[in-house]
Amino acid sequence: MDKAEFVAKQLHHLAPGRRAKDVVSAVRMIDNFRTVNPSPAFIQGELTKTLSRNAPFTQLEFIEQAVAKLSTRS
């Protein structure tokens, strides 16, 4: 299990009703964007270019927790 899958399992409760593979995909996107700029606002802006603003993956709480958990798994 890679770090995106591990973090996605921990955050799946923040995206109820979403498939596990969608959560993993979102965490991978967040991981890629955080290497450019770890700011949650920057990541949110990048995510909303391809995902709905209403998606749980584009909410600051989800992004902040993903960044924090990805940082500790690096």
C-alpha cells in the first residue's frame, strides 16, 4: 500500500458515499500539488480546475488533513 492509499483510508470518512478509488485519486492529486506549493488554498484552486467546488475532496478540511498526513508519511 502506497502513502496515498494509506492516507485515503484515514480520510475516507470525510468523503462519505465516495468510492475508495476516488478518494485515493484525490489524495494522489493533492500529493502532487503539495510538492509545488503546500498551501491548502493553492491546492484547492488547482483541484477545482478539474473537480467540482462542492466535491468533498476540494474542501479545505479534507485538503488540510491530507497534506498533514502525507507530510508525516514522506
